[in-house]
Amino acid sequence: MSLPEIALDNDFEPEYDVTRKASATGLAEAATGLTGLTAHIAATDEGATIDASLSVSASERSATAGRYYAVIPGADLRTHLAGYIGRKVWVIFGDDATLDVSDPHLVIAGRRSAS
């Protein structure tokens, strides 16, 4: 199984679909209007951010209910992740209270060309 990649110098845009149980039906539904969600990059699973510039607020996509995204600029990735090329880091998304997802990613030097 290969890991998703974070390519230095390219903006990184993690996104997550967030659902909750509907009180009326008990079925999953899009969790809309959430605030206080962030995404950050850590050296360890569930760890603290490597640098404050690698921690950004997440917003809901206006055209897709319950889909939240964040953008971490490529320049910040280059500055703070250059020492992690070829290594695994974790993208942590949530609100540090009730929602927390930690996904491993592989840091690469730059975007790979299509073959």
C-alpha cells in the first residue's frame, strides 16, 4: 500500500468529508456549518505540528456539504519539511475535542511527472 504524498513547493490541500448521525433517522448525514476545524502536519501520529505555519484553519466547501479543506502553502512545506523527504509525516484534521483524524503521508521533493 503506497501512502499519499506531500510534494514540497506545491500547495497541499487536505480535505475530509465529515458526517454525523441524523437525530431523526439515525442515518449518516453531512455535518455542515462546523467551525474550529484545523489541519496540521506532525512528525508523529497524533503529534503536535512541526511548525505553526503547517497548522491551518479548515473551511467547508460551498458546493459540497460536509466537505472541509485547508491549504498549506508550498513555500511553508519546503521550509519546514525539507528534512523529511522520503519520510512519513501525519496530517491531522479535527477540532482537538470530538473530531480527530490522523493520516500518514510521504514527503517527496517535488511533484512526480505523469508516466
